[in-house]
Amino acid sequence: MGTLYLVATPIGNLEDITLRALRVLKEVDLIAAEDTRRTRILLQRYGISTPLTSYHPHNWREKAPYLLGLLSEGKKVALVSDAGMPGISDPGEELVKLALARGIEVVPLPGPSAALTALVVSGLPCDRFVFEGFLPRKGRERRERLEALAEEVRTIILYEAPHRLLKTLEDLKAFLGDRLVAIARELTKKHETVWRGNLSQAVEFFQAHPPRGEITLVVGREPSPSPPREIDWGTLIAEVKDLEGKGWERKRALKEVARRWGVSRRDLYKAYLESQDK
């Protein structure tokens, strides 16, 4: 049996590659790349002439058997993504599963990661976090994912395309409250920027400054601090009961009213319980 190498490649700056990764890319029989054009730029930079083949979301079902056949014959194959660690938000995950099922050795070569790079530079808590990749684009699946994230107590990392950023920021604010956010763009590249603030400010800023390039969002754990305000809990509780009267489950009604008013669901639930005791 051969060996499948998972090789991390730069997310921007071509100098961000390990000596071990360069050695393996030279020694393997074949490199399976998400985008052969982008990978060829890296290989030319370091004088690597190893043959390339494509392996991406649109052809992985057809290409995986070919790669597995080579590995079964004892060949060494390196898998690389467009940028960063293969297997994250790309079909490398599927190839690893198939290789392991056949008893093929899989060896990871760690390196750059846009998610972790954005996290550590965000200024937000790094001790506990969750990576969500790309949100579903629309419909029920997107709403349910956002509702689940509203309950998340860890720092959240997301990827997003520039033309969908504003919509995602608006949805995050609606479902999660006005949390702190860091928006990292073009990390390690010439035009690298990291915008920091809360979701309301982010919506306003990116309405006026449409973004370009690859984007990673890091969202804080709780709504960002805001000036204290008087909250009429009786009004909110009445809205919860009104939704319950319309057939909503209590948990869903609490979540919806908390979202509308930008308050903590836990605080609303506490007020609701206290109202029941009176």
C-alpha cells in the first residue's frame, strides 16, 4: 500500500510553507490539487516538478477511485487544497475516509489555516471555539443553523464569500444579538485587513465598503456591551405567551422574543419563570 499525505499549503503568502511539506511534494508520485493552476504557482516558486491532477468538489466522486487505485498499487499521493489544510471545507475529507477504509496510511503535514489565523488575531477569546465553515445559503437549513448558533457559548469561526458577507452579518445580528466580531480579509496577502467591532457597526461599515477577497469571520460569545436600558420584562413575557397561544413551543417562543428585543434568552426565561411564581 502507498501513502496519502495531507499537505497544508499557504493561505496567501507563499513563504508560509514548511520544509517538510516541500520535501514531500518533491518526493510523491502525484499531487492531487483542488485547483491545479494555483498549486502550479506554488510548485514553480520552489522548483517542484511533480505531476499534478485535479481533485475538487465537482469531480471527486470520479477522481477518488483513480487516486485510491494508485495508492493501492503502492504509489505516494499528496493531497492539497487551494489554501490551508486539505479536508477543511473541501472533499479531502471523503478521500481520507475512503483511504482509511482500505487500510491505506494517511499522514498529515500541518501548516497554515485561515480559521485559526483569524481566530488568534481577532482579539476574541481563543480558549474555546467552534468552526462552522460556510453557513447554508438560504431557507430552513440556514435558519436552523443560525438558531443553533444563537445558543453557542464558544467563539464562532465562519467562512463567507464577499458578495454574501452583508447578508450573513445581518442574519447573525438578528439571530445572535449584537455580538463582537472580527472580519479577516485576504489573510497573509498584500491587502490583509482585520476589521473589529460589533455586528451593527460591521453592517454599517460593509454597506459603505463592499468587501473583496477571501473572508473569515470570528464571532464573540455574547452580545457586545451596550448602554444600560430599562427592559419591560412584562411586555416581553406577554409576547412569549401570545406566541404560545398561537401554538409555538415555549423554547421557540422564548428564542424568538429574545431575538426581537436583543436580550439574552436565559434572562428572558428567568423573568418568565419568576412571573409564573407570582
